[in-house]
Amino acid sequence: MARHEGLDGERDRMQIAPRPHRRPAGHRAAAPLVLVAVLLAPTGLALAQSPRPVPPPRGFRQGQLGRRRTPPPPVEVIEDPDVALVIDDEVIDRRRYGEALIREYGLRYLETYVRAHLVERRARALGVTVNPEAVEREAARRTERILARRYRGNRKAMQAALASLGLRPEDWERGLRRRVRQQLLTEAVVRADRDVSEPRLRKRYRELYGEAGIRRTVREIVFTTELWRSRLFPEEEYRKQLPEIERAAERKAQTLRKRLVAGEDFATLARAESDDPMAQRGGDYGAFWRRRYGPEVDRVIERTPIGEITPVLRTRRGFVIAQPYGEREGWSLHARHILLSTELRGKTSPELVAARRKAARDKAQQLLAALRDGADFAALAREHSDDLATRASGGDLGETKSGQLPAALETALLALEPGAVGGPVETPLGFHIVQLLDKRRRPELDERLVRMLLVSTEYLKVKQRRLGARLETLATERALEVVKRLGQGASAEQLARELSEDPNAQRTGGLLPLPLPPDTDPAIREAIAQLAPNDRIRTVKTRRGVHVLVLEDYEQASFEQARPRLIEEIRSKPVTPEEVETYLERLRRAAHVKRGPMG
């Protein structure tokens, strides 16, 4: 059956009449909560309504009602508690109506009713109640949110949506208050029923107070040394300066090109000055340079003679200089291999890596010796190779083209004649023994080898050039300025919200959680352990940046002294939807439910 979002867009959902369609034999739709609630509970669940039009009743076709759907005629309300409906002069009592609904729609509402009843019963046992004023405030807040989000503040439009479903605004509001009360009561029961047993409290005490019985509440202000987090040189400032940044980048690129034309080594200059990802490899892209900076750059490189320098080329990422420095011959290779893997999983150590590498190399040498003594390559591959993809086929790699195999493997194969065996060849995968079956020269696969140098105009690259190694010094200076302000009485919480470059610190005012997360830097843990009432501020450097730690509260307490606070903290912690669902499921499984002959 159709489900429509309720007016508050969250929990308020309405079950409405099904769209006309052919039902399979024996089909039963889910119960509409609004009707069952009216019958089975004096304070039954009122439902939020959707602003979308109501589908036509069963048995009518769309054309019979016309294009414009109209609200149903008004229904008079009577006060007789035993009567569900009066149609003309025929009286339909609540029991008859309820049995018909149960027969038609099954027992969907039963579980909803049972859960609500169990919560009410548990609330009475625990002495938990809900403040009516809190219910009114939350209901008013949700109503205003619905008005703002779905109707742009137009109350008349909302009333019209309700009227199209045959509901009065006061009926909907009454139902909303009941739903809000049920939600707040459930959350209050979950909080009151949380585990505060002796083992749970002692565990929590150890987490918060440690072996020394001291609990420190600490705030931190972080000045990052991670470029992308730093507030220095913000993106707004970059955009304002972009025209000048581009002119400066072009001037630098032209200067670098002159140095290259004058004979400076391209690779050396690229390592020192390039912003390209391959800078540390001297800008060497080998044969894989195409589509890095766009088709126009590719065309210029194709036209540039080997060994010469291209002009400075403008791209979206900045200014590029390239040098074709050679050509790679194209070949078609057919080979097979035996792989002795050096891969390790889980925790490793340098000693373990070295031992694994030595064992793989030694085994490769043994297999190579066996092959030279006449052993069958395919048989050894099936028995010893760690390459699961080729082991069953005797290590056959199939026909490959230049550039498809690791460079070291391809070089070793090109040095062999068909039928010859070579190796061991080391790649990141391990040690390979190879056998060349066939090779054919393919001039159409020849590729230029190219080096590239980039003077970037992208935000982070420009930021790196401007701040670079100075970032740690600047972070330290800013941390010392904050320490000075704290000494003058400034609020650590306010400074964290205003100045910290850590998003969590900005949101929480720098308050560190207790217990500290497992991945907390050891230097932070050590500094916090040294904080005391007469030594409230510490500055710590980590790989993330410079941290100013401020002791806000210092409590030394035994377990018995801390017990009331621990209980209060456990019970006041916000309730999550997952916790509510788990709690209700536990209540329901512990209950034994029977139903009478309702259908």
C-alpha cells in the first residue's frame, strides 16, 4: 500500500487508501494506523497527513472523479463511545468496525500498540514521567519546522493539505502531541533503564579516572601543519589574487624554460621546481603522458622534435613545459612466468619483510637451476607459482603489448630470444622467472617518452608554495600567542571555536572526549597526564600540528565518591534511534502476548 511522508517529514507517516490496482488472491494490505487507533485505544495514535492528493477510493477509476480531486464531505462527530460510525441511519459499533479492519488489514497495528503499552508499563515501574511543557515545546517546534520547510510559512496551505485528507488542524496537532509524548517517554525510559550495575560503573570509573583516580577535563586549540586544514591563505583570498597568481606563474614558467633551453638538466630542475605529481621522478611520465593536461598539450608534444623543449603551455591546472626525450619501441610479447610472492598480510616488521624476500629469492634461484637442468616450465609453474590467475595454465601470460607488464619484467623479456628462460626479476609483486615464447616488433605501438614540468595555479599548490616549510613555524607562533592570551584570562572554549583549525575542536569548543580515543597521539596523552591545577597549560607538537592543551577541571575521587556522577552521566547521555530500537525489541521479546478473536 502507498506510504506518504507525514507533514513533519520524519516519524509522522500516514497510511492511506491503496491506489486502484489488481490484487492477487489472498492479498491483505497493512492496517491504516489512523482507523485502528480510533477503535482500539482511547488515546490512539493520531497521524500526520501528506500534502499530496488522496488517491481515489477503491472501486473508482481516475476518470470518474475528474481531473481535480476534491476533499471528502465533512463528517459529523458524535459523542457515543460505543459507536464507530453512523451511515445514514445504520449504526456500526466499535467492535464490528474493529473486527472488519483486523480481517482486512491484519495485525500490523498490534505490534505498534504492544510496544507502546510496554513502554507505558515500564515507565510506571521506573517512576518515569514526561513534562507536559516539554511536549508542548517540541510539538510547537516541529509544527514550525513543517510550516517553514514544506509550506514556506503559509499556514493556510498547510490547513488546505489537511482538509484534503478530511482532517482538522486541531485533530492533527492533538495527534502530533501524542506522538511527541510517546517519543519523549520512550527516550526517558531508555535513559532510566540503562545499565548502572557495579561492574559497569567500575569499568567507567577506570576509563575516566585511571589508576590514579584523577579525572582531567581538557580543552585543546589546534594549529595545523597539514596544508589543506590551515586557515592561513584562505581560498577566498586565493580567488581575489588569482589574476596576479597566474601572471606570476607564467613568468616563473618562462624563466624555467630559458634555463632548460640553456642546457640545465630537465629532471633536476623538475625535482626542484615542478608542482607535477611526477616531480620526484624528474617529471618522467615515460610513455604514459597522454591526456594529462589536455589534447592541445598532447598535440604540441607530438610535433616537438625529440630532445627539444616545448613552449610554455597554458592549461587549467597551470603552465606546462614538456620534453620528448626518446621513444619506446612497440612489441607484442607472449610469455609465461613463475611468481614467488613477497607479499605479507597483517602486521609486519623490517626483519620479517627481509626474511620473506630472501626466501622468495632463494626459491626462485632453485627453480631457475631446475629449469636449466631441463625441468618443464609449465609443470613448475603449476606447482610453485603464487600467481593464482596463471598457475593453472602453466604461468601463461597470454599475448601482451608494450607497457602492459611491469617495466622490469618487460625489459627482461625483450632481452631474451623465443624459448629462452630468464630471471629472477624483482617487481613489487615478488620474484619472477620468465620464459619468452614469442615476440614481434610492432612499429604502430611505438611511443614517445616525455618529461613534464608544471608551475601550478591550483589553490593547494599555490598555498604550498606560499607557506611550505614555514607552516610549522607559523603554527608555533600562533600557539604561543594563544598561550599568552590564556594567561591574560581569555576563555579556552571561545579561543577554540574562533581559532582552532580542527573541525571537532571548533564544534565542541576544544573539549576532549573522555576516555580519549584509541588513536590519540601518545604525546597528547603524556602531556594531559602532566596537567595539574598549578600547571594548567601545555603546548605539544604532533604530526598533525601544534596543540595548546588547557586544563579546565581537575577532580581526584575514589570510586564511591565518583559513583553518583558516573550514574548521572550514563543516564543523561543522549539517546540514539538505534538504542531505542534495541530497547523496544528487548521489551517485546520478553513479553508474552495473546490476542482475542478479532478476525
